[in-house]
Amino acid sequence: MNIKRGTVVSHTGMNEWGTGKVVEVVDGRATIQFSDGIIRKIAASHYTTLQSADPASYVPPAASVPVVKKVRAAKSPKKTKEPVV
């Protein structure tokens, strides 16, 4: 199998990763963005674990949604004890 940028692949042993798109091939490693949202680097010695996949099956990971912090209500002023007379 010829691994080059833009190729859509799946890993034969890790179906839960989904399909992936090769984003870079450098120094005997392919950098692949899988549908589960994780970018993985696969060494050329392990290219045999990759198989071609239908380009339509690649679903890019959802863009990360910014985390909204909860806003706490302002603290009410402390009640002070009045001296007993």
C-alpha cells in the first residue's frame, strides 16, 4: 500500500479508532488524523497494519467545543452579631 498525504486508511487491529486521513509522511512515519480525534504516528515498519478505506467513510473529528466555566453568584455579605445589651 502506498502511504501518502491525503490517503484515507484504517488500522486493521484498532477498529475503534475509525478511519484516518494521512496528514504527513516524514522520516519513515505517517502522521494520521483518526476519526476518534487523536493524531497518531505510525512507523513505516507497521504500514502493513493499515488498509485502504473508502474516502467517504472518513469523518473529521468534531472541533473542540470551548469549555464554559460556571459563574458563581457573588457571596452575600457576612452577618455580624450584634452585641447583646
